[in-house]
Amino acid sequence: MRLDHFLIHVNNDAAILENLKKEIVPLGFPFDPGSEKSTQGLAVSNIWIGEQYLQLVRLLQPSVRGLESPLG
């Protein structure tokens, strides 16, 4: 089975991303939450693992384009 990419929803809390960076970067995986892309209530950061990546998505407001945040 081939998986295209993973999408992970995280809390809208910059401290969570900074703590995650402290855990991931020493393992050799490039991750810079400060370079995330934002658009219409979403902020996206990628953790690169070779040519693949995990995509972290933060909902910047409670409801974005009909998506309800499970975080409140």
C-alpha cells in the first residue's frame, strides 16, 4: 500500500510546535514551524523525512470552511 501523505491536526498553540521542534530536529528531520504557510484560517507546517513529509495543520479559528475544530 502506498500512502500519499499524512495530515495531522494540532492545537493552535505555537508552544506545542516549538516543543515538537525540540524533539524532532535532533533526530535529523528538518522542521521549521516558523516557515509555515497560512491561508484562510489554516496554518501548515511540514516535517520532512527524506522526500516524504508529515503535514501539521492548525485551525486558526473555531470553524474554517465548514471544518469544525475538535479543539473547541
